[in-house]
Amino acid sequence: MVTPPARLESVNLAHVIEGGWKPNVGRTGIDKRSADGPVHTGEDVLVGDTICDTAAHGGPDQAGYAYAREDAAWWAERLHRDVRCGAFGENLSTSGLDVTNAVIGERWAIGSAVFEVSGPRIPCRTFAGFWDVADLIKQFTAAGRPGAYLRIWQPGAITAGDAISIEHRPAHGLTVAEVARALAGEHSLAGRMLTAPQLPEWLHERAQRWLAPVS
């Protein structure tokens, strides 16, 4: 059986809405919609996207977010609902790419841009409120299909339909899935997290705390 090539199915940018799911949310950019034509990247953002809660989202380690359409289909079957591109708040909807088991520091060439995998998505109440699923945080964590946050390694332009090629994969082998499991309580993975220099510093600090002897 021939495996189809990895492909960018959609590039999604924020449609800003008012979120009343908790008092301090206010405006949110979680509602992403498919963009027409090429989308350019800056140094740490997709041009045209909006990040409202900059204290919790965005920055170089979360310049973009990718989610696989194969995982979206799993959720559609589980929740008996349509799950369109952008429904997870993702900028990049992919197919043919194992996002969950991507290696931290793995680089994806898409169009004229290159992205670097930095870590898993941690679900929040805004996500649960947007989907109107009360226990979505619990379900999302247990499912182990977190999607991947991305850095912009090389700025460029990307367009729906672009091929995705993996141009570099670090030898340490630590995956997005393993980091997500560590954050969900599997702290025995802390040592492996420290082998990946491409992880954000706050995750290294957390791994070091897990490894510190209890006084």
C-alpha cells in the first residue's frame, strides 16, 4: 500500500470572538478559519493571525500550532460532530504526517518556510468552552492526541496544498506524545525531557523539579 505524501490541508487564521466561558477570557483567537491564498510568516507569528491572551499563548515557542486531520477525524467519530480545519485552534491542518509522534526539534519544510516542533498543546478552559464540551480538557489529555506547537525556523510563505517534508529529525528521539504524557503525570519521563535541548526552557525547569530529591 502506497502511503500518501504529507500535505498541508489548510492554513488557518484567527476569527476573533468574545468568549464568555470564564470571566477573564474576553476576546479570543481560538476560532481559526481557512485562509485563501498564501500566508506569510514573521519571526514568531503567522501574518494575519491574532493572539489575544499573550500571557499564555504565542511567542517564539508557540508561533504556530499544527493538528493532524487524521486526529480530527478520530474526534469527529468520538463526539459525533463535524470537526472542520481550524476547530482545534490550529494554524496548520495536516494530513499524512504523524504529528503526535513528531520528535521535539523536528523541522518541517512547507512552501518556502521551515517550522520546528517545540512541544505539545496543553488544553485550556477556553478550548472546552469553544467546543461546549464540559470535560474536554480531561478527554483531550487522556486521548494523547495533543497536536504540536511550532517555532518558525525559516520565515516564508505557506499555502493549502503544499507538500510537507521532514528535513531534520534530532537523534534524541523525544516525541510530542512523550512530553504530553509527562505533563499529564508520567514524571518518569523527566530524564528524557532533559535530553532534548529544543524543548522550551520552562519544560526543562519542570523536568528538573520532578527529578529533584524530596526533602
